[in-house]
Amino acid sequence: MTNFHTHSTWCDGKDTPEAMIEAAIAKGFSALGFSSHAMLPEDDTDWVLTPAKAIGYVREIRTLAAKYADRIKILCGVEADYVPGGASPDRSVYAHLNLDYIIGSIHFVVAPDGARVPVDHTPELLAAGIQEHFGGDVERYVRTYFRQQRDMVTRFDFDIVGHLDLVRKFNVKAPYFDENAPWYQEELALTADAVAASGKIAEVNTGAISRGWLDDVYPSSPFRALLRTRGVKFILGADAHAADALDCAFGRFAEAEAYVGWPSPKLAATSSSPR
């Protein structure tokens, strides 16, 4: 059992890296990868690694990896945001950190007026952002989200695509679009094509379950089917922000897909870190 999407007190996680490691060992994990939020070169939000903090983060994770080497494999990565016109999840941006892997994710949709609309903060902020910056046009907002996803996977060099359809997070408790609509299905197909062409790994992310928003993973079952038919490989991740969430719903989804392990051929080939 492994998890490579792990947050700690270095970003917006609840527990320290060492506490997460101890919990992983207790749960029987063979490997644990840390992936603190990062938006380099930006540093204007309080839930991401700043350029200065990133150095200390890597140093601590590498120290803990050595300390626990005889009990569990510890890897150091980041969940790097893509913000058009700002941060990018590209290996060149993070080369100085000598990371094991990079998860590329989108948490903000950049509107035509340049505003950043948060995808997953609260339903209220999302609704206000769509109203104020997309003229209330939900379809336009969602299509922009997926265009950013396609832009990200096509342009940048990273390993894992994080929570591909994060726009679904509030769509059960605060519904705002129809996931069966033809325009939405079109976006899923186009995005599946782009991920497949990029050769990147798609994350099956259980984070919405642990945080109580969905009783399902990202991507949805229909989206995973589109990805699977195009040959996309999957990796199971908890998106854990606390130690008790490290294996959230792993029992339910562990047998659902053909998952890559560590080191996967792609990650082993692209990582600059020795192992």
C-alpha cells in the first residue's frame, strides 16, 4: 500500500510529516510520498510552499526518509499549481529541489478578466466567482477549467495529474451543473485525449470522500472509463491532509483500476533523485 498525495503542516495539512510517517507505518504502507502545495515562483498565499520554505521542506523530508529508511520508503514531491500567467507545474521550475515527482493540479480558474476563481474553497465563493467573473455562466466556467487542464498536461513536464475533475467537488451538496450534459461529456472526452497524448499518470483521488463532499473519487467513473480506453494509467492517492485519511476508501477503490506502482517506468525515468 502506497500514497503519494500527502499534505502536512508545511502547507495546509493538520499533522507533521513525522506524524504522517508514523501513521503510514502503523497502517502497513510500504511507501509514502509527500506533496506539499506549491505555486512557485509565487508566494502570496498562506497554504503553499514559498520559495524559501521549499528548501526547508525538502530538507526535513529527506532527513525523515533517512531516519525511517529501514521501515518505509519516503519520497519527496510537490503538488504544483498551474495558474495561467503565473505558476506552472514544470520540472524546470522545481529542478533546484531535486524532487522525486510532481503532481500538477488546478485550484483556480482564471477568468477572462484575469480574476482567479477558487475551484474548491467553498460553494459560496465558487458561486460568487462564477457570478462576478463569468457573468453567471456555469458552462463557460467549467469549460475554462477543462481548457486549463488540457493546457497544463500539454505544455508542462510533470508526472501525475491531480484530481482531474475537481469541479465536481460541490456538485452533490450544492449542485450547479449537469454532469450528463452533452457539453460536459465533450469536455471530458477532449481532456481524456489530452492526458493520453501527454503520457502522464492520472490520479484516482479519494480526498472528497475524507472531507465529506462526495462519496466518490476524482475522476468520476465515466471519466475514468474514457481515460482507460485511451490507455491512461492510474495511481491511487488519498490527498491526505491528516494522518487518519492516509488510506481513505482505499479498500473500496484498490481493486477498481490497474494502478502503477513505485517506481513506475515514467516516474523512474523522469525523476532526478537517486533511489
